[in-house]
Amino acid sequence: MNTISINYALEYRFKEYKHIQVTKDGKIFNTKTGRKKKICYNSGSVGVWITPKKFIIKSKLNDHLEKIPKYEYLKDDFLINL
């Protein structure tokens, strides 16, 4: 049995949905499931389905993205390494 592995460097994530992350070249991945999100056409708009009820159009994606921090503070001020 042959296997092929592909590694992507994830640069950005959605502010509200931290498990949806984006590569530098614009590929969108769900890190909980390990699947790639597809750009879809929905009633005249092009975008991506974040959740089954949340659709974000492609031109507004940058408003919802943030750079993935190297370190992140949790509620109790514990420093974790991501």
C-alpha cells in the first residue's frame, strides 16, 4: 500500500471559528476534520460555507481573517505554545 502526505503551512484563521484556517495561497481547511473547504456558488454569490448556516462571500473573507499567533493567552493568563 502506498501513501502520499501533503503538508500545508497555515497562515491565517477565522476570528469567530478558530478551527477554520487558511494557507498563504488561499486554500481553506477545517483543522477539526482535516478537510479542505471548497469555494461555492450560492444564489449569485461566490464564497465558502463556514458552518451549515453561515456563508461568507469571497470578497469579505479578509474582514473575517486574522494572523495565527505564535503564542496565545487563555482565560487564566496561561501562555500556551501553538
